[in-house]
Amino acid sequence: MPNVVGRRSLTSINRGDAPQSTIYLGMPAPAPSDPDYVKFVVMDSILGGAFGSRITSNIRENKGYTYSPGSFIWGRFKTGYWVEAADVTTEHTGNSIKEILYEIQKMRDEPVGNAELQGIKNYLTGLYVLQNSTRFGVIGQLENSNYNELGRYSGNGEEISDRRQNDDRGRR
């Protein structure tokens, strides 16, 4: 995960008797042209971007605070940001934020197990095939590559090995 410069802040907007709160928790992310981008995509999938992710398992499956949390990377030209979003029951807003931050810290501090990493790699490989199974999908990939000046083939995918992913953990 990137080192965030500045201090942590939280903004809360009181919506009276609303039954749910909407959480958006974000941080800077590598741009698609960054050599660490593919590793960040893997991290995102493990943390919150896939249905079986850590945050989903924690605040949806284990705690029942929300139905469909999820994270995404919003890539922009030469920049990007990562967001975890969740609509949670209002009474569990604080605990949900606490659990999301716990999972982020755990991702920073502990190696990803081989089985978990292999599962996400399999998921991302299948997702890539599905995303490129139509003309529009291929055109979208080409447009993204052109927009972000990625060239024809970046080769970054080969760098996602179990050891490499965990060795780079301390740099995130």
C-alpha cells in the first residue's frame, strides 16, 4: 500500500434518523502506468475488491453490518486513488470503520498466505479473460492502454509471484 502523506481525517455528515450510513474510505493509489499498479490490483482484490475479500468477509459475513461492501481503484492519467465503500446500518458505522481500518493495517503487517494469493490470482486471470471476451472489451483495454501510455504489453503480470507480493508488502 502506498505511504500516505498527511494526517488521517474523518468527516461525518449526520442524516438524522437514517437507517444506513454510507462509508467512503480512500487513499492515493498508483496510476495504471506505475510499475506497482498490478501489485496494487492484487492487493485491492484481496482486501476489498472481490466478493470473498477480507473486508467483505469481516463486515458482511462475520459481523452482518452491511450487504455489499466493496473497493475499487479509480485510475486517472498519472494518478489514482483507492476507495472502500459500504452502506452499513447506522448503529454499526463506527465499528465498520474500525474493522475496515483493521483489515488495511493487517494487509500492511502480515504476509498474504499462498492459498489466498493463488485464489485471487486465479480470479483476476479469469476476470481478464471475461473482460476481453467481446469486441467492446478488447477496445476498452486498448483505449485504457493508449490513454495511460502503457504501450503494447507491459509485462507486469509476471511480477506477481507469491514471494514478490509478500516481499513488497513493506513498501506499501
